[in-house]
Amino acid sequence: MLAELIKMTITFVMSNYSLSFFSLGLIASFVAIARSENSIDQSLVVEKLLAWYVFFSIGIDNFYDFVMHVFFGQMSAAFIGWADSPFQFEVGTASLGYAAVGLLAAFRSYDLRLAAVLGPSVFTLGAAAGHINQMVTAHNFAPGNAGIIFWTDILIPLFGFGLLWLHRRDVGAVAVPIPT
């Protein structure tokens, strides 16, 4: 019984990795806020949420996506309700690029974080549109097409854009001058 519960939990966490990594980012944020030696104010909360969001929801999430599409492409395609194809490798390498930028940007400047959030957010919002198309035209309601992944493809980028907006509004961003 316990072994089955553990198996189901691991399957849920790994199958819904975008939600899992988003949740880990929230937990890391709350720990960082609680451990902060500074007074807790809105700018600190937004800073910690944004840093750990970029680290987990962009960096780690996309690295996991890379591994799954490149090394477990057939399984990933089946989870989405599609046939395996060489495109799995291309999606995986794009995810590796997003991961690299996310891990680099997590604790850096606003502009670098903006770039790290923008690319994968456009991708996942586009993927959500593709999921809708597949649900309507092909009646594809596979878990990787119409389940939690569909909703996180929409909600996680919106959360990231909201954090970027709050950070820009409350903390401000120092514009880096363009070399002339």
C-alpha cells in the first residue's frame, strides 16, 4: 500500500514537472524570505519570488524538459498523445538553451531575468494554443496535452510576467546603456 502511494506520488510529481518545479520555487522563496536578515517588505518578497521562479520554473524545469525530450523522446511524445519524431530532439535542445539562460539569470539583473522569462513563456503559451488546437481538432485529451501541463503552460508564464511587472514597479530596473 505504502509502496503504491509512493509510486503514484513520484509519477504525479515527475509527470507534472512544471507544477512540481514551480512549487519548489515557491518553497525556496519562502525559505529565503524567512532567512533574510533584512526587514521583510514587498520588494524583498518580489525579489526572492522572482529569483527562485527563474531558477526553478525556467532553469530546472527546462533542463528536465531537455532530458525528457532528448533521452526519453518516445515516452514524452506518448505522454502528449503524439508519435515520436526527430522534432523531440529539437524541442529538447531549445529547452536546454532556455535552461542555460534561466540558470544564468536567476540571481542576476532584471534585464537578464526578463530575457530568461520571455523566451520560454512565449514557447509555453504557444504550446498551450497548440494543446487547445489538438483538443478541439484531434480530440487529444492525453495528460501531457490536456492535463496539468496545459494549465501550467498558461499560468506559470503569467505568474512570471506578474513578478517582472512588480519588480519593475516596486524595485525599479537600472537600464543598461546601449554602447554607441
